[in-house]
Amino acid sequence: MANQVASQVANKAAAESTDRRRWNRGRNPLQAGTHGEITTTAWVIDRVTGKERRRRLKATADHKADSKRTAVAFWTAEAYVRTDQGRTRFQSRGKTKDEAIERLSQRMSPSTGDRLAEALATESGRVTAFTNDSTLGEVLNAWIADPVTTDARAVGTVLRYRHAIDKTIKGRQVGTASLGSVSLDRVTPRVVTLFLASLTPAVAKTCRGILRQALTYAVANGASAPTTNGTFAILSQRVERGTKSPTAPTVPITKAQAAQIIADLKADEKTSKTDLPDILTFMAGTGCRTGEAIALTWAQLDLDSEEPTALINATVNGAGRRQLQTKTRAGVRRLALPPAVVTMLQGRLAKARTDSNLVFPSARLPKSDRAETPYWISNITGVIRTELDRLGHVGVTGRSFRKMVATELDKVGFTPRQIADQLGHSRPSVTMDVYQNREARGPALVREIL
């Protein structure tokens, strides 16, 4: 019995010793990006020295404790934050205790717009948004609505993605259900392959990019099916465009044909009252894009110098708004204006209203107070195609004029880089492969060698 009691006493002593060691280990270390306890201190003005000092809560051998009625000059709040360089102390002051704490929290919190810092700060304990039972439609809706998705893309790109999601992906009927109602674990490589194969190459390329990014978003938010069933491998494969383009190719025209088209537009009773002849005159003389032409303002033009120029630095996006950036970085360029274009612009300037800003504004009444707005890019391109078809120039579009400029410059010996700069292309290969209407010819010296 005595041995049993002694054993219990020994076990109890060992347990107490273990508990003491456990509590003597101190606090757990702070994780990177987190902070410890916030402490606050009241500061008062010393009556003897007139300097700021901490309020004394307890009396010491040399000083008395401060009364609770002593006026507080200000409060400070401080905390330690774990950073890459170690532990750093942050301190802020305020007139009140709450103000000091709020300012300290603002200093320690991630800056506005830093989504990576916000994600790191809120990742701990976060509930995942998706599971393998989540539907493809739910993932697509959340991905396209996320600010990270929309802020990094042009307005026209977001609109095109939304249209493809609603009409092509979610709206695709599979038996009695739709593809948007399918759970993520059923979006297998075979399903993706069959879906993309049923689309035209251009639409398949867009949908492939959307699915790849949306499923990556789903995996980042809790789902695992796309990584385990091999769907990413299928979406990483390039979509071949095939030997024939699903859409009609750009109809090439010559310089003489461009002049005849513009003359026909001016002679027509309907189109002569519109901006179409002048817009196409500007495009034929510069090779700029349709969106760049309708976004042109008088401030971009220099018509009074010996060599008149136009600064192309804006375009109209898919939402019908003028944006101060072109399609690509290479699109910002200054172009020399031919005499015919200068004459046309001077004529428009003489007739323009004093408060006019756009060179080609959408129609408004002469005495209307409505602010100027540019043409919608989709509307003006459709009108150009429709009216030219009606006048007998079937298949000719605004891009035909850009292609004509590239071809004419190539005929007189301009380099591919110079032509690409004129058209606003970052790569000369695009200019040569798509926009130049040239006949492939072998070297002339071949006849002497062979």
C-alpha cells in the first residue's frame, strides 16, 4: 500500500514538473505578417520639467503615482510585427486611446490595393469557397466577378469573356441539363476535348483560356478535381486553327480602289451625310485602327506645322468609352499626315463647334447640350461593312484599308519594322503575315545558280 501511495506521489510530481516546463517555454513565435498584443500608454506633461512622460500608475520610492484626474496629453499604441527582417516594433499616437489603436492598426494592415498582403493576412482560418461538388457555372461566375480578373483586363476583353461564358459555356445544352450545371469532378479531359472540338477554332481558343483560368481559380479556392483528373493538361494544349479560317478573310484593296470607295461614299446620298467618307479617308492615309480613328481628338493633331502629324495614343473600348491607351504599347505613335488627310481635317475643324473635342463625334443636334461621345466600335464597323456591301464593295472592311497601307508601303521599299511602326504592331511578323498583300516570289538569282 505504501509503495502504491509513493508511486502516485511520484507520478503527480512528474506531471507537475512537466506542466511547469510546458508553461515556461514562453509564447509561440509570431507568424510572418502577424502582430502580437497591442499595448497602450497614456502620456502626461510633467509639472516640474514640463516635458512629456508616461503616466505613473504606481508609486515608487522616488515618485508618487499620478492621479486619474491628471490630464492626458496623448496616447500611444504599440505592437511587435514579425517581418522578413525579424521582429519590428510599430508605434502610433492619438489624442484618445481608440484613435491611437486605430492608427496603429492602419500602419500594420496591408496597404490599399495590395491584394497579396490582404490574402496573406486573411488566409489563416479561411473557409474554402469551392469543392469538387461545386458547379462549373458557380466557378465561372465567381471568377469573372473577381476584381483580380476584371482589373487586369481591358473592358472589351471582359465583355467578350462574359459573352462566351453565358452563351457558349454555361449555355451549352448537354441533354436535359446545361454545361454550367455540371460539377467540377465531372469536368474531365474527355468532356473538355469534346466541348472544344465542337466549336470553331477562334471560339475554342477563347473558351480554352477561360476554362484554364477559371479552373485555376477554383483550385486556388479549395477544389482539387481539375488537378487530379488531368483537365489542366488538355487546357494547356494549343488549339489549331485549321487550314481554313471560319470567318471570311480581309478583302485586299489597292490604293486606287480605296480612292474609288471613298468617292462612292461621298457621292451616295445616304453616306455623304455621315462621317464614313472622312473616317475612311483618315484610315487610308494613316493605316490606323478603326477604334483609334473614332477616338481622335483635336488635341492629338498638329495641323499648323510644316509637316502635319497626328499622335495616336487612345482608342475606343468595347464599352463605347474612349480610353487613353491603345490596343498595345506599340500602338502609341506619331504619324505624318498626307495632304488629302490634312485638307479633310482642316475642313472639319472649320465646321466644328467651339466646344468640340472629338474629330469624329457621334451624331448630335447642332444646338444640343449633350456631351460628345465617340462611336461604338461595334456599331461603326458594322455600318462600314453594311454600307460598302450596299455600294457594291462586298467584303471590304476598315481592316482592308490598313492592309492596303501596309501593302503600298512594302511596294516602295519600306522595311517590315517601319511598316509595323506605322500600323502600331509590336512584331513585324504580324504585319508581314496578316496585313501585307504580297505575292511570294523566290530570289531572282536562282535562275543563274540553277
